[in-house]
Amino acid sequence: MPAREPPSRTIMPNQLRFSPDNDRFWSQVTEARLQALSDSSTQGILRELERSQKAHEEMLANLRHRFKLRNGRIGKLPLEIIALIFWWLSEMDPMGEVDVDAPCEPDLDEDEDSQGSADSDGSDEGDTGGGGSDSGEGNDDDDGVENSGDGSGEISDSNHDEDDSEDDGSECAWSRASSELSADIRVTYAIGWVRVSWVCHLWREIALAHPALWATVPMHLPLPWISALLERSKHAPLTVVFTGEEVEEVYFLPEHASWLKRARTIIYHHLPTGRLTQLLESCATPLLKHLDIVDSCDVFPASMLESERFNALESLSIQALDRLPRPDHGFTPIFLTSLRLGTVSTFLLNGASTPLIPSAEDFLALLRTLSRLELLEMHGCLPLHTTAAHSARLTPVALPRLQHVALTGHYSGCAFFLRHVDCPSKTTFRIDYLDVADEAVDGLTLGHIAPRQALEALSITCVTRYMFTCVIQGSFAPKDVLVEQPGGIGLSSDADVHLSLTPQLGLPSPEVKLKVPGVFRALCTQLGVDRVRTLVLDIDSSFNAGPLGLDTVDDQEDAANPVHPWNALEWIKMLDGAHNLCHLQLVSRPPVERARKSTTIVDFLLALNTSSEFLPTLRILDLVDLRPNYAPLG
């Protein structure tokens, strides 16, 4: 005969308040239910256990569903948008960089005894403290890479549950795995953007389902990192980066160079390039579009660029070439849009020790093959010493898509480029004229820049504190270009034209200073000031620094240096054509060597009073004295 169950008790509504604000609701329900089951049989308690467990699971499932629906700002985004956000994060916070904020590991010598005692106890709890693989950030396992005794890391073969992804904990172990080639055994590599894949299971699936997120491979990392990245990127084109520490030699072996077939971008910033050169010669690179080789002491052979395997390049940056690649030898980069040869720093440091000086014919022949070129930088790779008769026989080259030009080298090479290369009207220039001779100021062909599109903002700065340097900045479009800069005021850094003139080395300082007025006259004549609306002139210190009739010590020095003084008439001659000038700024930078007796600014004020036709549209005149207490203006 079955046991009789007691009658159920009635729960009054005033005893339980079904309100979200009632924090004791579930405890009250549990207490009332247990009181009702106090005299139940074993079978009754078992049935109640099954019912309560089922009700609890249904309640949790319903709450999770509601939470997913209410978390709409992220949850309702399309998967492609979330993947795009991940890609932006990977650009802003890349993985594999040295983590400077990582806590330093204790010194091995200091903690040798404590480590020994921990090993004798058989405790593994200390292994998880450095990488945090067993706690936080959504990680429940350490399955990807385990830190080995030599610090290089090994792939773990441990098995995990279905809910715990095999990749969930791998990045934690990556951060603890140091490269065997690292000079510092305590170095820790940052996980970077990968931490966002630990937020939830959905984000993890999205990250692993997009191979392009894992397609950047820093080759200085430990082998487990590289192996996992190559596997997760699947068949996506790779960006292979050789920077930082010494790279793993195994990936320079032909049998382990399968990554080269998938390489779309190779960035190699290391001193020796011999290993990469040999690898490129022996393996095909069908997807290679971007090749960047800088910070190298080796000379890259131009014969490799003349191979058909490099004809698909879209951008090429090489610090040192043995010669310019020749089209008649097979160099036909019909897709090339960016070309950088040499760097400013290495050219200035090396000087003319190992120059690449091509002939004018080879130089122009190379440019004729670059019809799609949009960016061109050539530092020290310009032809020199071409006679006027020789230049007249050469046919100019047109680069209709060129947007930016950067040149560094001898003034004759830069002038040759401007004379023989036709650029669009809105092409921006950055040219560093070196070793400018006095008689060559008129031959800089600056007039080939201004007629393309007249300058509306112009800044000219002449500095003679240590050596004479003239810096010219110009802008085609009218905009607020006046900004404060260290040591003065000038145009903003995004000026359309940036030129610097450095005279021949070895000239005596007084002789250089004597040339300042001639340089200024030539600049105003060649650049043209007829459409300039904003003009900044920082030239007063240059005129006062030498024996120009403004700052002489005595009459004997004036007689030894017969130079025409700069006066009001000179200002009128130079700026007579500035019929659209609205804003003029004159900067006074007194010389350090001696106190001045006069200033060109006073001469300019005199010029304004001499004629009403001089600068008729001038509305704003700024007189800036950078050292007002140094000496009287005169």
C-alpha cells in the first residue's frame, strides 16, 4: 500500500512578492517548498528533485535567450561587422610585440630554493601565475602551447572537453613562451588584439572563422606562435614581418618555406639580407605584391627584380641596390604604384661612399615603365653631371598618376628630375637639395614646381646658426597653414611643397652668409609670389648674421666685404609682384654672435611708407620677435 502524501499547503500571495526588486524571492520560494515536502516519501523527493532541476534549466535557458536579445548593440551586429572591428583592432594593437608592461619574473638565482621546494611537493599551481592561462579573460584551459624548460614552448597534446576550444588557452601560453634567440630570457610577447576573442564563445568563433585576422606573421616569435598562425590563417595571403629579434632559421630552409607561396607582403628590417635573397631566388612568390627591405647593410641585386616573379609587385622599398633595374633586362612592373629607393638617414650617414649614380638614359628608361606610379621616393639614386646639350636631347617622361615625390641628393640630380619628369598639377614635393653651389641657385629649376599650380601659401626660413640652411614650404590650397613650430613659426607639416637647400661643405661661414640675399632673390623670382596670399619670412637673422651692411663691426670689414646692403628698395623689388598678398608674417631671430645694429624689418616698414602701390592687398602684418629682450630692434 503506497504511503499517503500529506495535503499541500497553500502559499498566500502576500507572503511572496513576484517583483524583480525582491532579492529574497527565490529563498522564500525554496523555504516554502521545502516545508511542503517535509513529510514526503523518498519517491516524492526524487520526483521533486527532477522537476526542480528541469525548471531550473528552463529558467536559465530563458534568461540567456532574453539576455542575448537585450544585448543588441553588439549581439545584433552582423558577423562581418564584428570581424571588421576585429581587423581594426589587429591594426591598432598587433600581436607579437614585446610586452613592456608584463610583470618581471623573479630572478632564478634568488628563487632557486623556493622553486626546488615547490617541485618536491609536486605542486603545479605556480605554473599558471605567469601567463594567466587558468584564470580570467574567459579562459578555462591551457591547451595551445606549454612553456618548456628551454623557454621556447611546445605544443600540448592534452585532450579537452567539447565546450573548451582547443585554441582558447593557447594565447596565454604564447605570452609566456620566449624565443630561444632572445637576448633576454624574461621577454614576454603581447597578445594584443587576440584578447577580444576571449570575451565570449561567439566572438571566439568569429575570430577563428576569419583567416585574414591571423595572416600577419612576425617571424621573430617562437616556433609555436608561427605554426599556429600559419595554421589559423589557412589559405589567406600572408604578411610576413622580419623585425625585432633574430628570426627563426628553420623558416629560411627551402623545405620549410611553404609560407613563401602565400606571402603577399614581406617586410624585412634586418641587417643581413643574404638569407632572404637566397630564399627568393630558389622559391616562387606568386602572390607577392609588397616588398620592403630596409635597415640592411647588404646590397640587393637588381637582377632579381628583373625576374618575371616580381612583375606583379605593387609597392617596392629597398634601401640599397647595386644598380637600377633595366626594362630591357626584364623589369616590367606594370602594377607598381609605390617605389622607394634608399632612405634619407642612410644617405646622409653614408654620404657618397657607395653611391648609386645611374646614367640619365637608364634613369628615364626606368621611369617610363612606371606609368601607374603614385608615390616615388629616391634618396641618392639620381643622375649627375649632365650637360645642357645632353639634357636637351633627352625626352621627358610623363607620370600622370604621381601624387607624391621625395628626393634627396646632389642639387643637380634633383634639378634633373624636375626638368625631365612631367607630374600632375597637384603632385606634392619634398626635395632636399644638398651641396648647392652659389652659382647653381638659379639652376635649381624651382620654377618647374610653381607653374603646375600656383602657390597660395609660402614660407621661407634661412638659418645660419651652425651652417646655412634654407627651408621653403608652400601650399597650393588656401587653408590655415600658420602653426607654431620649435624655434619659430611656419607652415603646417602637411605642406604641399617642402624644399631644403644646403650649401657646399667646407665653405667658410662668412662666405656662406654673404650668399643669403642672392638666394632669397632667386627663390622669390623662381617660385613666384603673384598668387601667394599668405607669406611667412624668417630671414632676418640670416641677413644680420654676416657682413651685409646691416650688422658690420667697423668700416674696414665693410670695405673687405663689398656687399650691397638690404634696404627698403630691395623689399620693393622682391615683393613688387605680390598683388594678392593678404597676410604677411616677418620673423626676427637675432644673431647669437653679436648685437645687431639694424634689422630688415625696419627696412620693410620703410618700404610700406614709400609707396601706396606696394602690397596694396595686405590686410594682416605680423611682426614676430623671438628674442624681444636680446637687443633693441634698431
